Amino acid sequence: MSRATLGWIVLGWIGYALLPWYGLDGAASSLGDYFVGRSGLVHGLTGAWWLLPILLPLVMGLRPAFAGSGESDGTWLIASGLLGLALVILQGFAIGMNGWTFEVLKVLFGEPGPRQDGIGYGATLTLTAFLIVLCHGFAARGWCRGDAFVTSSIGVVIALIIVFVFFPVSTILASAFADNDGNFAPAEFAAKFTDQSIWGLDCLTSNLRCGVAWNTLFLGVLVAFGTTALGLAFALIATRTAFRYKKLLRVMSVLPIITPPFVIGLALILLFGRSGALSAVLWDWFGIPRSRWIYGLPGIFIAQLLAFTPIAFLVLIGVVQGISPTLEEASQTLRAKSWTTFMTITLPLMRPGLANAFLLGFVESLADFGNPLVLGGNYEVLSTKIFFAVVGAQQDQGRAAVLSIILLAFTLGAFWLQHAWLGKKVYTTVTGKGDAGIPLPLPRRVAAASYLTAIPWALFTLVVYTIIVVGGFVRSMGRDYTPTLDHLLTAFRIENTEWGLHFSGSAWDSFFATVKVAALAAPLTAAVGLLTAYLLTRQRFSGQRAFEFGTLLSFAIPGTVVGVSYILAFNVPPIEITGTGFILVMCFVFRNMPVGVRAGIATLSQIDKSLDEASLTLGARSATTMRRVVLPLLRPAVVASLVYSFVRAMTAVSAVIFLVTAEYNMATTYIVGRVEAGEFGLAIAYSTVLILVMLLAIVMIQLAVGERRLGRRSAAANAAPVAVQAVP
């Protein structure tokens, strides 16, 4: 038995015999009573008899340590881990706060039965120990070439996805097949699924509207193509041109992702609405009548392009940087023109990035809630229909679940099409060999198309953000443009009192809570996402495709559904975390994890596996190889994941609107409240402060992670004069 395995078994004993088994809501008279007095072992000996059988797998795990090394070690570890997990999970779900939770147990043992609270630190540590011991047992039996790090990583990621994705989502989706009384009713599911308002095609034959499913699908495809094209244009300019204002262009391309919800939609209304600034100019100067064209498909499309293009850019810039210039030089050596080289060499090697950027844009569009709510008008999409089904007058949870299933079906279809398009081709461009090539300049047509696409969009983004900034520092946008700091002081006033500085502004509490939650969620999101990407690209195991789709599940479902599902799943034992900051952190981690996964997969697809194999051949373990070889080459994906997860945690609203409390009131819910109250200036001023904070955070993340170095020459270095000594 390895020392790591023995260490986890000891941790399992500590969790069972020393740490508090249940939640931390009870009081304790002393430190010893708090720990040992509330442990699972003490509870089992003093009445909670259902906890005593857990001793058996803990003892079984120690058997290989005392019996000596043998071929049966793996079998004993697997048996210990499986039995331990089964016993802890079974007793957790069988006994709740009000007694037995299964009808069969009520019949057999009588009602109400024993009671228990949700799991605490002790139960969590013991469960984790059983899981790792199980994975070490599989490694001892030869799984994944006997690599305990790989098997443990797979086990931990799968367990986290089951607990924080499948469990809550299945809780609410199960209601799609139930009636209002909770009884199984497949006929009601069929009636709701085939409703004319979902699948109707009346728009093709009359002036009536099409079904909400077709509206959502059409919008998703448009946004996916648009964001991928814009992201590619920005990435090509940033990496393959000598454009003087690259850094400014990169800032403008990333600005929308750090914008709080509703603000982009509000800025578009202030620009293009009937009373908008640009609408007024067009009417006064050119006689173009004011209209409501911004409400509906055009407005949602523009807002989602602004919001989701940065995601495509963050994914694609690492892919474009990773393309080997040597391959392009070889093409030109064979007398291929620059256009031919780009179309036959460069563009095909971008396929992993293009496919992942398209998939993320499509899924983000489907799940977006804020922009359709503000700009939707008569153009209905699934996310807003789900929201009103949950919180509207109808309060039909079953209908919301049916609509969520349709969204999942669209996501699964896009996921399948992505895999079919990529196929089994190899896109490796980063190898262990020397590569001193210089990235070739873009063909004129490609460069012109990139400039004509990216620069106007960057200027448009600048106009939108000018409106946002101005709106927070005038009395009333559209009516009274008198400069004022009242909105900013109302939110962020600081007073100097006799007791010191007092943060008296109304926004400080939500600001501090948001920064704390985002700072905790971002590194966890990046770590889980990139580890998952590494497992998907570097390992082969059964159920891998299902595992990969599971990572997209929470991303595909609208945030409103995720929030409600978290309340339903985690408000009662065995996992009681509703009302805590932990539930916010976990919600953000597993809602934003897919971006880290897709960025990691796109980047790892370009890195030759021989680099990993060389490290392993030289005696390094998988964990060391991951840290010393793979992770430095993943820096673009690390930046993308950290930036996206931090920013999304700062700006998300749909998922957390149901999860916030008085102690953990997020900035976005504060902004939504101000928008609903008509205090647009205060909402925009708060959003401006958040934007500045997130820009600072992005710069710090970039400086902390650094740039990936591939040992390639730059065009500037190649142009530098080289002294040549004459040889006599």
C-alpha cells in the first residue's frame, strides 16, 4: 500500500471519529465537545445506530496495510471504497429531518422514524476518503496504466459533476414527468412537449409567430456564427498583424464580457430606442422616423454578439498562437500562394478552436436570460419562457422542466455536430521539436476582412460603453444631462467617523460579498475545468463522451433553472447548503466550468502527446508532468478560464437571483433591483465601478499567469541586424 493511500484511509478515520458529522448549526460547550463529541462515531454510539456500519469499510481499508503487499490489495481497496460510499450515501438519503424519506422504510419500520441533519465536515471528509481509496484500488488493479493520480482525478471530477450538476438538474427535470401533485404523468409531459407555442411554424405561412423553440434555435445559430467570425477576426489581428493598437483592440474585444447584466441592453435602448440618442440624431439630421426596431430579434442578436464575442476571442487566440509557422513555411516552399496556404494549412488547423468557439456561442445564446428579457419584445425565446414559467403567475414547474429538456436536446445536437465536424483528425502543432519559424503575414483578403470586421465592431463597442459611462454621471440619461456624482456617492459613499472609516454606501455590502465569492470561485473553476480537459484529451476510458457532455449540462440550462434546481436539491438533507456562500461558489464553479473545459481541449488538441510521454519516460509522475510540462503550455487556456470565471461570478444574475441572502447579496441582484425601481443612473454607476474592478482583475490575472513561450522567433527579432564577421 502506498503512503498516499494510507494517508487517505487515515483521513477517513479522522472524518468519522473526530470531526463533526452533521452541519455546523449546533452549539458546543467546548472545543473537544465540538469535534470529538459531535463525530460520527460518537453519534453512532449514542443513538444514531445507522452510522455504526461505516466502521466496517474503514477497517477493511486498513487490511492491506497489516497483511503486507499482495495482488489482493486493489480488491480490498475497491471493496472498502464502494461499501463506504454506499453506506454513507444510503443512510444520508434514507433519513431526513422528518424521519424516513422512502415509503418502503415507513411501512417496514413505522413512521416517522429517526431524524438527522445534513452532512458536515466529518461526513464530507469520510466520503472523499472512500472515493479516493476506491480510485487507488482501481489503479492497483491496472486501470489507467496503474496511475493513481489519473484515476483519482477522473473519480473526483465525475463525483463533483454528479453532485453539483446531475443531482440538482435531475431534481427539477424529473418534474417534467409529474403532475401538480407529484404523481407520474407521461401524458401531461407529451401534451406540454408538443404544444403549438413551442413547435409552431405559422410564421412560414402567415403573419403569426413561429414557436419559441425555432426562435431560440435560429437566434443561437446566428449568434454562434457571428461570435465565431468576430472572435476569429480579433484573434488574427492580435497575433498575425502589425496593427499599432493591438492592446487597445484586445481591451475593446474583452470589455463586453465584464459588463453586468441588463447594462448592454439598457445602453442599446439609450442609443437606438424611440428616445435614444442615435435615433434622435437620425430624425433631426436625416428625417429617419423613430421606431422600435431594437426590440426583438435584431436587438437580442446585437446584444448577444456584444456579450459573447469575447468568449470566442479568448478561445481562439490561444489556438491561433499555437499554429506552427513551420507548416506554413513548408507550404510556401512548395510554391503555394499565401491565400492557398491560409485556406489549406492555417484554417484547417484552427478547427478545434472554431468548433469550440461556435459551440460556446450557441450554448450561451440558448441559455442567455438578461438580454432577451430587456430587448425581447415579441420575440420569445426558451430562457425567458422558462423564467416566467417558474416565477410568473402560472408557476408551472413542469412546463419549465419540459422547456429545459428541449434546450438540452439542442445542446446535445450541437455537441454531436461538433464532434462529427472535427472527426478523428489530428491537429497537433506544438511538439517537442525546435520550431524557429516566423508566423506568416495574413493574405491581403484575410487581413482586409479582419480589419473591416473587427475595427468597426470595436468602435461600436466603444460607443456603447461611452453611453454606459455617461449614463452613470448625469442626472437622467435622455432627459437631463447635468453632470453629477450623486449616483456614485449613493452606492459607494465612505464617511470618516470617530470610529474610523465607515462604508455607508448602499452598494458596499453586495460589492464585498461579490468580490469574495468571485475570488474563491475563479481558481476552482479553472482548476476543475482544465483538469477535466486534460482527462478528456489525454486519457481514454469508457463513458468518455457522456462524461464530456455532462460537463456542458449546467452550461446549457438557463441560469433560472439552475438556481431553482439548487434550491430544490440542497435545501434538505443530506446536503444542506442553501443560504450559504458555499452554494454560490459551487453554482459559479460548475456553471462556468465548460469554458475552461472547451478552452483547454482546444489548446491541448495542438500539443503533441509525445511531450507528456517523454516526461513519463524520464520518471516523472502524471501530477508532475501536468504541473511542469502541460500547464505552462496551457497558459492561454488558464487565462481564458480564470478571466471568464471571475467575470461571470461578478456579473451573473439568472442563477444566483434565487440563491442570494441578506448576508450574500450579489452585485447583480442589487443592479437588477435598481433597474426595476427605475434608478438607471445608480445601476449604471455601480456597473461602471464593477467594470473598472474587473479590468484590474484581468490585468492582474494576465501578469500572474504570464504568456506562453513556444521558442519561436518573432518578426521583429528576425528583422534585427546581425553582425557577420568576415572570414579571411
